[in-house]
Amino acid sequence: MSDRAASTEPGFQFADAAQAREVSTLGMWAFLATEVLFFGALIAAYFNYRIWYGDELIAAAGHTKIVLGTINTAVLLTSSACMAMAVWSQESKARRAACLWLAATAALGLLFVAIKSYEYLLEYREHLVPALDFDGARYGGATELFFTWYFCATGLHALHLLIGIGFVLFAAIAIARDRLPDGLSIRILGLYWHFVDIVWIFLFPLIYLAGRNG
Amino acid sequence: MVLKVWLALFALLALTTTMAFVQLGSANLAIALAIAVAKAVLVLWFFMELKGSAGLTRAFAAAGFFWLLILIALTWADYSQRRDVRVPVTISSPRSP
């Protein structure tokens, strides 16, 4: 138990635990601000394509799989709720519950990636993958542009999610073995996870909800 | 609290997906984005704990979105008003048979 007590002590560079907590929170938010602009540039590009290609781009978005996309949104929103529960459990010193909620979060994250991979497979079969197998004669240039953007945006999002899953699994195992490293805060990990969720909240309507009527 | 936010997020997801199938012209995009903002605010405020955060943390959180707003607003203001620049649609590379 002396180990546990020691791990709650802040590092020598901090005045107290509250300051250590605030510094780590601000550090994560500063990183997330750069991530906002990283994904934001992709979203700004999407708006430009909407201006340039209008109805053609909206029609291109109609080729995406809305049922799978909606299920995936639900999966990711639920994973965020699990993550919030994990943070709450960890802060109330409920180790076992925190470990289980983290495992649920990672499992839902993996389910999201699995569904997304299946979508990629369906799109490959429909010759909708630019550079690899795209039927330009059938779909046209605006659709190729949309799907290039689509694979960049969803691929980068999936990469962020995979990194998050890795950290969440690592944290779950570390908590189970009672060996959570000092530098790894579940609350900070939660901020990252929820941010990846927010990126998807914006990608979802732009990708799946365009081109569903008319 | 978490359960209520989760239910609200699911309700908004059901609403936005349903609205996408209703033909409203350009209002479709506006409604979809408004609902996305509502969902993001729920996640930011409750899950990311901005609700109980200090002013400085909130300022850090808002900074990224503020700059993003500038990026999108100025880009949109430029390109939506241009009539001289048109990007050619024929960008598809010809596939060999």
C-alpha cells in the first residue's frame, strides 16, 4: 500500500496535487486544440468541396452506408459513456469497476473499428476506393474526390481511435494489476477519448447524412 | 448523470438521422450541423467535465474551436462568393481496360 500512497503524491515540480491535476488537464486541452485544427482543416476542405461541386458531392455521399454509420455512431457514443463511468469509478477509488468500464470502452472502440473495416470492404467491392480500385466511368470525378476525402478523414479518425484503444487497454490492465504509472491519468485519457468521439460526431452528418433525400 | 447524457445523445442521433431523410434543401445541412454541435456540447460539458472546470481550462478548450471558426468562416466567405474560380470536375484518371 505504500506504493499506492506514494503514487498519489505529485511530482517535485508541483506545489500540490491540485496544481498537478490542473497542469495535466491544461496540457491535454492544449494538445486537443491542435487536434481540433487538424481535423478542422479536413472539415473546411469538405465545405469547399460542397461549394465547388454542390449536388454532385451530395450525391457522392449517398454511396456511403448509412445503417452501418449510424450503428457506429451509437457504438462510439456508448463507448464515451463507458469512459465517463470509468473516470468516475477511478476517482471514487472503485478499482474493479474502473477496470471493467475501461474494458467495455476498449471493446466498443474495437467494435467500431471492426464495423468500419467491414464498410471499407463493402466500398472496395463496389469499386469506390480511389487509387486502389475506383470505377471512374461509373461514378465520376466528384465521387472520386469525395471518397478520397472520406478515406483520409475516416482513416485518420480510426488511427486516433486505435491509439486510444491501446492506451485504454494498457490502463485497464495496469489498474487490474494495481500498477498504474504516475503519468497515466484515466481522466486525461478520458479527455482524449471523448475528443475522438466529438470528431466522429461531426464527421457522421457530413459523410452519411448528406444525399439521403431528393 | 452519465445515463441521462447518454440517452440525450441517442435521442439526438435518432433525430438527426431521421431529419436527413426529410427534404428541406440547404436547411438539411444546417440542421445536421446544429444537432452535431448540440451533441458535441453535451460531451464537452458533461463527459469532458467542462461543467466543473476552472475558467482557464474552459479558455484552453474554447481556443481550438475559436480558431477553427476563423478558419472555416474566412474560407467559406472567400470561396462561396467566388464566381471566377471553378474547379474542373474531370479529375478522374482514365482506367485502362
